[in-house]
Amino acid sequence: MWKVKPPVAFPMEMRYRPILESLVPPDPMTRLHLRRLSPEEEFPDLSRNYTRMGRILTLAMYSRQFNRCTQSGVMFDDVIRPGLEEPGDWCSPVSVGCVAGDAECYILFCKFFDRVIEAHHQHKITGQTPERDFNHDNLKGGDDLDRSYAVRCEMSVVRGVEDLCFPTHCSRGERRQLLTLARRALQRLEEEELPGRLLLLEELNEEQQKELNLDPPSSSQLRIGVARDWPDARAVWLSNDGSLVVWVNMEDHLRLVSARDDANITEAFKFIFNNLQKLEESYREVRHPFTWKQQLGWVSSSPADVGTGLRIRVHLRLQHLPRHKRLQDVLKRLRMCMDTTTESPAVYCVSNVATFGLSEVGLTQLVVDGVKLLVAMEKRLEDGRDIDELIPTQK
């Protein structure tokens, strides 16, 4: 039951994905009569661009994609726009710098997206189908974190819906259709076992938005199209007991979030994937399953979320480790990142960097093992001992 087989892929995509690009009409945008010059003249200045996109994109790659667009009208300049709007800087974490306007982008522009995904997730794309594993019994040690250090945990999963454009490119009608689909699926979830309520953002006052920690759209979100027509057809679903939050039509079609104050990662994992599978069944019944690509797994608007779409965050109370000179090296080897929180100067949030290359259980296990190691290092530093022998080899 728990070792779930991936959805059936189209034979064309499964067997011939490497050559699908060549099957696209060579110049579909000539009918649009866009006033564009040659690829050489239109190629963006990437000399000070520190995103994955900026480091990977070449003139030859740009020229190859220049006159292509997906069936819904996403062209390559739409894909790379986030990295041009927000080029980053050398001392900040590297962003992917690109978005997919629809699921077809991952096929049509696969020569580009594959390189970005491999660089960001540090995992080679092969012909093998990514494994799905939702069995919480395969997770070891997620229920016995040291509560003196582990304050809370949060787990989130993103999903895109098949046959509908992603938020950066969808129309108002598509966005409203997505809201209708979500309302039906969530109502069914309420009827089965998890009572809750759906709140439309356009009906919330400022005080209610603050309670939900909902900020106005950023200038970047407005520029790349994620926040078009805000707050039309955006919503949040809250379970009555506060155990589950579902964001609809924000940066992704769906984002499920579950948080626990007891830092029990195993229970959080079990809970969120149990409800995710129920939602998945509801969407499949109306012939709008979640979007899956044969060699990538689950896909949504950002290539940073392909594979599992899973983020595990654990808030840790740390005094000494954040100041240690080898912390960044340790985090890199654990494939994790660490950020400050608003809870307390001594509480830090650690989370996974990659979502692709491991199953859901494998990714969660990576975080569990990493958190336990960080706690062990903090205890050693409290006793005035060295942590060099605990530093892991590169994973």
C-alpha cells in the first residue's frame, strides 16, 4: 500500500524524452509577429548574474530555445525572467533564477531545465523513474529528537495540477478553475475526517491576514506574474485543530503545510502524506491529477521543488554551533541549510536544500540524521570539546 507506483507516463515521454525538443515546430512564434531581433542581439547580460540560470545559460542554448513556445504560449524569455529581475549576489544563497510557466516547459526546454535541476539538487537526471515512498514505518528516529534542542518541526509539500498552467502564466479563468477544484477536494477531506474551513483572501481584512502571517505580494512576485490579479481566486484552507494548512494559487497550485510543537517528524510525515494522498485521489477522479514527469517526479513552477516537492524544517535551540567556523562546511555535507528565526536569537531553522534524487522517506531521513548530528555537535561544544571527528564525509 505504501510503496506507491509512480503514475503511468505517456510512452512518448518515457521512451523518447531526449529527442522531444526536435519534434516541436521549428519556429512557432513567427505567427505572433513579435518585434524581436536576433538571438545574439536579444541575449541577456549575465556577467553579474549569480543565479543557477545565469551560470548555465549560454548563447548557443539561448539560440536553441529562442523561437519556441509551449502550447499555452510560454516562451523562453518568460522562463528566465526571474533570474533577470533578481540576479542575486555572490554572498547570498544561489537561487534557480527560472520558473516553468506550465508543465510542458520541462519537456520543451529540457536541455536547459535538466542542467539547472542537476546543478541545484546535485543529482544526475537519468532514465530511471524517481521512487515514491510514503511509508512512515521506514523512517527511523524521527520521533525521538532531543526536545531540549528541537523546538518544533514543519513539513510542506507542493503540487501542480495537470493540464493547467502554473501561477506565473495561468489566466484568471484557469486560476478560478483551480480554486473550484481545490474547494471540491478539500470539502471531501472535511467530510471524511478533517473538519476545516476555506478562506478567500479577497474576503479577509488586514487583521485576519496578519494572523495568517500573510504578506502583500513582493515587487518580484508582481514582475514575474505570480501575483497577477491579486488576491483574485487565492485562498487558504485551515483545519479546525490547526494541524494542516493548504495554500491555493499562491506561488504554486497547492502547498500543504503541517507543523508540530513536539518536533515529532514521523507523525508530521504520516499526517501530511495521508491527507495528500486523499487529495490526490480526489483530483484524479475529476481527471486533473497532480503533475508528474517520468524522469523528474512531481513538478511545479519552480525547478527547486521537482522530485518530491517536500520541505522539512526543524527549529533548533543552538548556542555554540552557529558560531563555529566549520558550520557551513558541515551543512553543505549534510545537504542542509540554516536560517535565523523570529522566535529567539538562539533558535535556528534547519531544512533540506534538495527535493530531487531521494524518495520522500529518504529525504526526510536525511534531515532526521542531520538534525541529530547537529545536536550532538552542540552538546560537544557545550562541554568544551572538539567536533572535528563528527564532521561527516561528503554525501
